[in-house]
Amino acid sequence: MKAIAVEPGAGEPALVERPRPEPEPGEALVRTLRVGIDGTDHEVIAGHHGNLPAGADRLVLGHEAVGVVEEPNGTELEAGEFVVPTVRRPPGRSNEFFERGEPDMAPEGEYLERGIVGAHGFMAEYVTSPAEYLVSIPPELAELGFLVEPISISEKAIEHAVATRSAFDWTPETALVLGNGPLGLLTLAMFESVLDIDRTYCLGRRDRSHPTVELVEDLGATYVDSRETSVSEIPDAHEAVDLVYEATGHAKHAFETVDALAPNGVGVLLGVPEPWEFEVDGGRLHRELVLHNKALLGTVNSHRGHFEAAIDTLSQLPEWFTDELVTGVYDLDEYTEAFKDGDDVVKTAVEFDAPAGGF
Amino acid sequence: MKAIAVEPGAGEPALVERPRPEPEPGEALVRTLRVGIDGTDHEVIAGHHGNLPAGADRLVLGHEAVGVVEEPNGTELEAGEFVVPTVRRPPGRSNEFFERGEPDMAPEGEYLERGIVGAHGFMAEYVTSPAEYLVSIPPELAELGFLVEPISISEKAIEHAVATRSAFDWTPETALVLGNGPLGLLTLAMFESVLDIDRTYCLGRRDRSHPTVELVEDLGATYVDSRETSVSEIPDAHEAVDLVYEATGHAKHAFETVDALAPNGVGVLLGVPEPWEFEVDGGRLHRELVLHNKALLGTVNSHRGHFEAAIDTLSQLPEWFTDELVTGVYDLDEYTEAFKDGDDVVKTAVEFDAPAGGF
């Protein structure tokens, strides 16, 4: 079967031939339909993140997948059922995090990540997976099933942010998304369409002609150009916000978030920057966190419950939004197009196959 | 009646004569028994924090009080009932925070604080208060009732820290208190005696001969001398911890807390430092927060529910601990002793009166 893999140092993915996997007991065989591409894939390709499976000389990419069960292999799944696989897997032996269904809370070394850390991904015509890591998705959503994984990341982030404020009466009226990439835009759409937050803002560094800026404004949010207004200046330029969602990986944003927050607000960080030393007014930030009961937290990955919530969220996102967000779905023979960046590119996916009757 | 007040610029408190207050409708008249002194009082005296009541030329000090109801004045309280007053009051008009019983979440400008911000405190032979801000305390605990307010601060901090981790399975096994002042020691005792945390650490900058170091060790905790081991070095020197409680006001500690935390840990900040610029590895801190699901939050003040919890906690603290913690309770005629710092001073209070039968 065909797969899209990357060799360390190659700097770009390649189409490779691999044996079709055989499901072990408890595993189902899944025929892959579509796999989305995100910033993590580009980091893996560039060699900045992730690592090879033990003994392998290349890594099959892909962690945002949707497929159809080809062979249930005695599991509770049914042939023809559409499924989205979760990403983390136990590192050989299981551990407490997997046992309680919280692999997203496992520290480094206690998990593999398919397509990223030590385990092949889903960019292959067929994949196998334990049934417990396959989440059923309604047929009508399968076409966009590759958006479930990124949405699940935000489901977790929002769940944790809300938990942080659960000891008192807190209803966010305003939210700010830092970053207008696909994850930022999906989260902005969740804030606008699902969580019904009154006023939303999205910070980016794109000219107003860029399609993502139009998307931000079509969602009803206010676009903030970071080249004109810094995160710290947002309270003066617009208003202090109850919730900040950071998806830029720009380390200064983590600290400026404290300035952007209204009293009792929470900032949730998702970016993964490299080491970077800079000066902060640590006294002022510390004081501001305390005197205004502010919180800052990081979250990574997501668990099965977040995938289930994400499927529900996906069903509520407006069709015009996902139509504009997904700027390209490419067949396997033109997969290189899906990895290209460009001024009109927002979110892309590779299509390995379509369901029997088409999407 | 006599009161202890401070004039701006005086730099030390003075005994003054004031008219005995008359309770308004809904208020009770309370005869003050004991009032504790903490770092905030010293900041108010030094003029670094707080402000005068409108029109006043001096501020009656004191926010850690216990008293006895002298005149219920038609409220639900009974004469002779022991009570601890809460600290925040509405700024003239009420607001949403007071209406829902969460004055601790009110932003600056939306509250007064008795003895600190714009309202006279409790260091007077008699005080009045709306009955809703007086929390009943059992007679046998009245002697130490001045510890309820500081404990309530930690009740809130711990409640918020635990809420932050409520979206997943989290049981802290290790905790680190930054600061071996009275608030740090009370919190350490809560961790050891009430929350039953397995292994606790307390960071200070005192020689081993200091009585607080003995207290730390008698509680079963490990003392960490910050002059030998920085907060960031604690994971290597001891172990990474699930919970950090910062009560030093040293701004670098807020950032070093991220290093000291174990994966999925939470740091709760209570110090109120002045502005201070310094360099941090913001990239590494941001990355560490995200990849290990860490959280950092500030909390300030406490509400009535926290005072009630604090009374329960006080009843569970070992007697030997409170005996060693409270190094001096001084009568009104020697009140200046209570404000003195010294190598053998930990926690002090001024005694305005004793109950009819004595404590």
C-alpha cells in the first residue's frame, strides 16, 4: 500500500510503498479516507519535533485522520463505520494515564504519538488501531472528519480553562484568539458559534487581503493586526478579555496574555516555542496575576472524550465556515500540493480514498 | 474607646481615642478580643499599600480579628457569640461580586478592605459590622480566632488551585510552600495536617537556628534554604512537586515555580511584588507550561465560605503548632511589642479584651 513518510534530514515527505498492516487481536483494520495537515506535520518534516519508531528509518506522517472500518477483527466496531483515531498510544507497556483514559496528561516518555513521536501516523491507505482509540463519527461528518483532532485540542484547552475558573461565578463575555492559523480559526468559530461568547478578537500578522482575515470578520470577530497592536495593548485599543487562547507559539504572547486579560480571566497556552530569553516586568506580571485573580495554563493533546465533544462541535460549525477554512483536499497522486504553503492556503488534507458512495 | 491607627507618613502606629461606634440597622456591635498582625499591616504602616477612608486623616489598622457580639441590634446574631469579621466591604454601593457572595473576586475599585483599603480596621475596642460579614466561631477556638483570616486566604488559594486541576484525575502527593512567614507556615500545616499531602517542602532564607525552621521540620516538612537551593533547583535537589504555594512576594519565584512543578502541577501565587524587570527564558517556560499541562494562578483575599472552612481547619491544627506559631499576644498597653520584628518573632496579636470567663 501507499503511504506518505518522511526520512530524517530529507526536509520533505515522500510517497512510499509499505506492507498493508494486519490487525492484532483487539485492533481493527481501517481504510484511510482523509488526513489533515497542520503545523506539527511541518515541524516533524523539518526535524524540529518528534522522532522515529524504534528501529524505523522513516516516519509515516499524519495524526488528523478519518477512515472507515474495513475489518472489525472481532472488535465492537462494524465494517463500514466511520471513525477518527486518537493520537497517543502507550509506549509499549500501558501506564496509569492510559488506564484512566487520560493519555493527554501523560508526561514525556509515557506516550507515543502516531505520526509524531515514535509511532507511524495515519497517512497510509490502511492503518490498524486498538478499537478503544477509534472514535465513531456520523457518516455525514466523515468528509470533514480530519478536523476532529484539531478541534479536540481546543475542546481540552477550553475544558481546562473553564475548570480553572470553576471555583467562582464566571461567564466569559469576551475572548481573544492569538493566531489566525487553522487551529486559531477553528477555536474562534467555536467561541462564536458553539460557546456563544459575546465579543471575540483574533490576532494575526496578515494583511487585510488575506483570506483568513475575511474568515475572522465573517465569523463576527474583530481582527487585530499584531504589527499594529501588541497583545498588551489590546485592553486599551479594544477591551480586556475574559479568555485568551494562544496558538502562535510566540513566547512573548504567554506573558503579554496577563496584560490582555480582564480581572478573573484565564489564558490558555497551546504553542510550543523554542528557548528564548527576554526581559519581562516580572514584578508587575506577578502582582497582576494575584491582585486580579488571573490564571495562565498550558494544555497539550486531548483524550477520547475531547474527540467525542469535537464531533459534536463539528456538527454545529456553519458550513460556509468549513467551506472557506478547507482550501484544498488533494488526491494521493498530488499530495505534494497539500504540503505547500501559500497566500491562499488555510487548511489542507490528503484524500486516500472516498467512501463507497462518495462523500 | 481606644484604637490603634496609623497616620500617613508616621511610619508607626499610635494609640488613639475614638468614639465608640453605633451599629446601623443590620449591623451588630462587636467587642474586639484579639487582632493579629501580618505583612500587609507592615506595608500599610510603611505607606506601601492601602489608603485612608474618605475624609479621614488616619486609618485604624487590623484585618485579622476575633470578637464577641456585644449588641446584636436586631440581627440574627446573639449577644456573647464569638465572631470573626470578613475583610472586604462594598465601596458605598453594592455590586455583583458582593451580591453573589464573592467579594474576593471584585476588581480594584469595587471593594474597600477594613484596615487596609479605604475603611477602618478592627484594632479598636469596639467595631460594628453588617451581620452578614460576621462569621460565628466556636468558643473554644476564639482564642486563636485571629488566625482565621490568614487561613481563609489559603483556603481560597487551595480551592482555586484544586479547581484548576479538576478536569482530570489529580491527587497532589507533594507540595512546596515558598516563604516561611506565618502564612507560609499555616499553609504548610494545612498541607501536612489537614490535606494529608505525602511530602512537603518549605523554602525560606533563615538560618537553621530560627524557630520557623524548627517549626517546618516539626511539621514533617523539608526545609529548603533559598540561599543554597533556588526554586528552580528543587526538582534536582529534592523532587518536582505537584503544588507550589508562593507567599514570598519575590517576583522571580512566580517564574521559577514553573520549573519546580511536576507535570500536571499547579502553582498558586499570593505575593504582591512591586514592578521589577528581569530576564527569563520565556520560550522554555511557555513550552514547559504547555507540554506538561502546568498551571499558574494568582489569588487574593477570601469570601465567607473560606472563613467557614478556615474555622474548620483551625480546629484540626495541632495545638503544639499554634502554640509555637503564636510567639506573642500583647495587651493593649504594650501593643508596640506586637508590631516589633525580631529573630524570635513569628506571629503576634494585640489583645483588646478577654471573654467574661477568660480564654
